[in-house]
Amino acid sequence: MYLSASRAADAAKDIPATATGRRAVPGTVLALGLVSLVTDISAEMVTAVLPLYLMAGLGMSPLAFGALDGLHQGATALFRLAGGRVADRTRRRKLVAGVGYGLSAACKAGLLAVATPWSVAAVLAADRTGKGLRTAPRDALISLSAPPEEQGRAFGVHRAMDTAGALLGPLAAFGVLWVAVDGYDAVFTVSFCFAVLGVVLLGLFVREAPAPAAVRSSPLPPLRTLAALPGLRRLCLAAALLGLVTVSDAFLFLLVQRRLELPAAWFPLLPVGTAAAFLLCALPAGRLADRIGRQRVFLGGHALLLLACLLLLGPVPAGPAVAVGVPALLGVFYAATDGVLMAAAGPLLPEELRSTGLACLQTVQALARFAGSLLFGAAWTLWGPHSALAVAAAGLAAVLITLSLLASAGKLRITHRS
């Protein structure tokens, strides 16, 4: 922690190059990675048990769960924009991020006080509000700490640390449920403790470099400035189309659990495979994106998601191939898309609108995934899980082919700002 704090204090200075010519990882990235690691333990403890808690424990239907899962991903879109805009206007990105982390921590305690599906939904909406407020300012801090040519590496390091928490979270939930059968309240209590620790670490170890004098004295550019950036528009279009046909990991885990007939106590282990693959591949995916192009890696990640869907649909016998293959492919999908998308957007945006621009892109993707979860939940209810997954896979394949053709024709090209 001392090392992270020391490096964070130097984040405003030039980052020295190592003996091999590669720059050291900025202290801001390391400190925020530590905060995200602890916070993700808290978040993933809840996420790991949520599908079973709502559908088996509280009797929520697949359609209702699809609506809630979409809300969990995308209904806080306005708060993403608000968080990004306030952070840019005040030039206090750490403070805005801290408010978001604090709100999410309070919501973990709120889960102990509710016991109906839609009261849980209200608490989760508030939790996602906190996530919406903090995500863009946090990513802007990461983006501003690294040069354009190393954005993929910086986000890869952060996402790797973040995913270490995602790996430990389901394991912690599994341990709690192993000791206390149906002990959902115990899971929520431990989750709250980790969330509070994350807020404390943010306050102690994350240092925000002061904005240049020219930036502080200049008025905030209007939002229409973002609309004039063609690279950002293309990124938003690609993220929206792919988000609409993305099957959420919650639904994929439920499909794996049904096919393998896993006991409830083992369900939280499914995200562990995803987190492990994400952890191992986040940094290599970021470096690969810096080298061969972030657009290619982003599309390739969605191709791996399609492969996971086909694995569930295909004639492969239920067993290790499904139990290991689907979570692993899902983890590589996230490694190739999550941080890579932010790394692609960062250099396109002026510093004074970095938080707002990232928030716009995140909002477009979140709203598309929200709509996609609603549609998938409705299709599951009307046609059953197998047919719903087949339709989603076909839609994902069609969008990937279309975007690949546009990229080949040069109509999806993304360039850095000069």
C-alpha cells in the first residue's frame, strides 16, 4: 500500500522509463486498482448469489429477473453522465468517485433490510447509481495518468487488479454459504465490510494530479463538442449494437447451472472461472490492443462470447467442456472488451471532457445491454432458454459480421486526436 501511495503522489510527474524502455505503471493506476480489488470482492459476493437468491429464494420469474439484470447493468445511465459531467466541471474526479463508492457501500447494508424482489431491486438500483457515479471519473483518472500509446496497458493493469477482486468475491460467497446454508444475510454483511474498506483505501491512497492552469481557467466545453468527434461516434455505434445482443453472464451462469444441475452451494464458483480468465488475460489483451489495434481486439472478444453461446447450444455433453469452457470464454471476452473499449476512447477525448466522454460511451453500452437483458428475459419466458440463446447467438453473429465488414472497408476506423 505504501508503494502505491508513494507512486500515486508522483502521478502528476513524468513516468520514468524502465531499463527495457517501457514506462513504469502509474501510481494512480496501482492505487485505483487496489481500491477496485477490494470493492469488487464486495460486489461479486452479492452478484454471485443474486440469481439464485432472487429466482430460487424470492421466486422471481425469468422475465422479471431479465428486467432486474438489465437494471443492474444499464438503468443508471443518467447517473453515469451526471458523474462524468460533475467530475469534469469541478475537476475533482476523486471526490465524485468517492461519493459513488460510498453510496454502493451503504447499499450493501441496505440488502440486509429488504426481503421482497422489488425492494431488492430498489436497493440494487441505488447501488448501480453509485457505480454509475464513480466509473467515468475513475476511468478518467486512469486515462489521464498514461500516454495515449499505453492506454491499453494501463487499463489492463487496473482491470487485472479489479478482476482479482472478482475472483475472490465468489470464493468468499462460496465459503460463507458453505458455513451457513442459505446464509444470504451473512454474505451481505461480509460484502458491506469489504465495501467500506474500499472507500477508506480510496481516501488514503489515491492522489489526483492537479489540472493544468490553462484547463482550470478555461470554461468547460459544451457537450456538442463530443458529438463532433467521429471516432467517438463510431465507438458508440459499435458498443450499442454489440451490447444489444450480448447475453449477460448472469443468464449464462443460470444456463450452465441448469444444464449441469449444479447444487446451489456450487453456483458461486461459476464466476470464479470467469474472473480467473479475466485476471490472466486483462494485461495481455491490453498490450495486444496497443500493438495490433483496439478495434480488432474488441471485436475478437465478442467473437469469443459467441463461441461460449455456441458451446451451450451445441451437442457437447454436459460436463467439463461446459463447466470450464463457458466461464473461461466469458472471462477472456471481458478481458478483450472492458478496458480495451475505454483505452480506445481515452485518446479521442480532450482532457477537460475526459470523464464526460467516457461516461457517454459507458451509458450507450449500458443502455444497450439493459435492452438486451430485457429482450433475452422475454424470449426465455416465451420460448424457453434454449431458443432464447439461439436467437441471441444469431443476432450477435450478424452484428459481428456487419461490423467486421465495415472495419474492412475503413468505415469503422478509429483514430487518435492529434
